[in-house]
Amino acid sequence: MHFRVLNCKPLASLVLAGVLAFLSPTVTAQDTNKTDTSDQQKAILGQLRGLRQLDDATRARTTKDLALQIRNLPAVPNKVHLAGALAGLSTEGDFGRDTLQEVTTTLEMALKEQPPAGKPGTPNFLYVELASLVRYEHMQASSDNPQFAEATAKLEAADATRQKADFTLTDLQGNPWHLQDLRGKVVLVNFWATWCPPCRKEMPDLQTLYDKY
């Protein structure tokens, strides 16, 4: 039995909140590498905050464009967090592998320009984001920063732990299902919340899978 974690990503919203706090009117010319990039960053942030309101086709085009906009920013404070926020939002649906690769490349390059610090034994969450894109979305990216290797090892360890998961749940007909008894079969366990827009959006797809299989 192989487990793949598919969940909503509140991390993206937290990163956006942090970026918003940074991009305040108090940003100085020195902070923005002596160019008027604060307006650029605010414009990018505004588009990031509106991504979830776009239809899928428009969101795919906008996501790819945002990746290029962020990549072309000078090495200003918070560039890497803008890239991380976009990465978090970009896996809330299927907007095309080319789009996701552009997002991944932007995060990879931003991390190389401005590698954020992690805590001892704990890689910065942005390296975990990049490692997740490589491991679970099969995107192309690399980093010689030790935190990337640590993040990859962390994901591998978590996957190994999930293989040992075992619990019993009762279905809508009152029948109990023991997880380990289903070994060798395809099992979909979906954790979702009513406050999660991507979770609600995927419900018709889950219903289609149920009706078909």
C-alpha cells in the first residue's frame, strides 16, 4: 500500500500574510535595492491573493506569468517568500506541468539568491516546499544547500511512517474497514475542511471517481 499526501495548504495563506506585513508603506529605497520594486511586489502580492478567484484557465496563465514576474525581480527582501507563496498556491489544482515547472524554477532560483535560515535539524519550510515539488510533483530542481537534502530526507521519513499507518473507520452503511486489510488495493483517504476552497472545488472530481469505480 502506498500513501500519497494530498491536502489543502494553509501554509500558502500564512506566507501571504507574512509578505503583506512586510510590504507596508515603510519599505525604504534601501530595502528595495534602490529601485522602486515595492510597488512591483505589492502588485504581485495582489495577484497572488486573487488567484483562487480565477477560473482554471486564467489561473494557469496568471500563475505562469507571476512565476516569471517574481523571477525577474532583483534580489529584494521577501522575493523568496513571494516565490514560496506562489508555489504553495500552485498545487491547489492541475494548472499544467509547464506552469508548475516555471513556479518550481522560480522558487529554486530565489532560494539560491537568498537562502533562508532554518533551525538546527529543521530545514526552512521553503526548502520543504521545493523538495515536495520534486518528490511528489516530479518537477526538476536541485540545490546544494544542506537544508534541501534535509528536507528531502524529512519527506522520505514521513512517507515511510505513513506506510505503517493503521486504523479502522466505519463507512456510511455502518461497515467497518480496517486499513491494513486493504493492503494491495487502491485506497483514497481525503481529509478536507469546509473553509478550504480547493477542498470544496475537488468534491465533484471525487464524486466522479466514486461513480466510476
